Amino acid sequence: MMQTSRRYWPTLKKHVHILGEVRRVAHGQGAIASLYLYETSRERSDEPEELPPARAKVIIGACKEIRCTICGELVDWEEAPTEAYLRLIRHFVKVESV
């Protein structure tokens, strides 16, 4: 998948270091937002030119307490899961209760 613009995560307002990137991944007939979590956090002045190794390549929905490898602070991935959940739910067969 080719990406034209990079969205570093978290924003500077939420944390001083870069822990990963928000990316769009194919899912079903569309795409959903996900977090590509870097193996090692980066300084804001040291943004990678290419994707570095990952701790997790695709995190969909919310994830609590992701640790910054530079300062140890915990940061929550709070991407609204609605889009992801709706796409995932569409793939499940509705089971009627007995």
C-alpha cells in the first residue's frame, strides 16, 4: 500500500514523541484507520523517511496504555472505533436467539 501523506501519532498536543503513524488499511471493500506502532519511539525532529520496524503493524480501534520507549509515558490510542467496528460487524452472520 502506498501512502502519500504521513500522519504521525500521537499529535504533539498529546505527547512530545512520535510512537507511530495512523494509516489506512484495506478491509473488505473499503479501508479503515489503523495505528502502525513503531518498535522504538522517535523524537519529533527525527521523523523516519521510511517505515521503521513495528511493535504492531495494525491496531484497529482503541488501545490503552501504549508505552513511549523514550520517556516511558503511557499514551492511549483513541481513534474512534466506530468505522472499524461497523466494517467488522458486517462480516458476521446475524444469529437469531432461540
